Amino acid sequence: MKPIGTYLPSGLPAATATATAPAAPAAAPPPPPPIGPNPRMRLDPALGIVVTEFLDASGKPARSVPSASQIEAYRNAQRGLT
């Protein structure tokens, strides 16, 4: 019985990677992006709602759902200000 993965479906032996590929200098992997998950979610504990923030290239929030003005309206409504 032939081991799995050493032969092609046609029955021909698979070529080895070192025999067909020329030796190339090892390139350093690119550095990881400076920001974490995008979008990120956070809990606003005062309001008890989840805020989804979309980050820009520098990692700062560019947009959020709900928006900053909506969050402020929720805070005002909670305080009794309309």
C-alpha cells in the first residue's frame, strides 16, 4: 500500500520541493500590523451597550456604531436631559 501524499493521482511520484525550486535567500516575514482586530467591540459600562469601533491605519477609532453623537444622546437620556 502506498503512503498517502507521496504519489500524485496519476500514480507518478510527486516531485520534491528542493529538487525543483532554486535555493532562494530567506526573506524576513513582513512585520505585523500595529493595530489589533478591526473592527473592535467594547462595552460602555455606564450605558450597558456594546460599541463597535472601526479603526484607521494608526489604530485610532475612525468611526463607531453607535456614533459619538448617539452615545451622547443616550447619556443625556439616561440623566433625564432631553
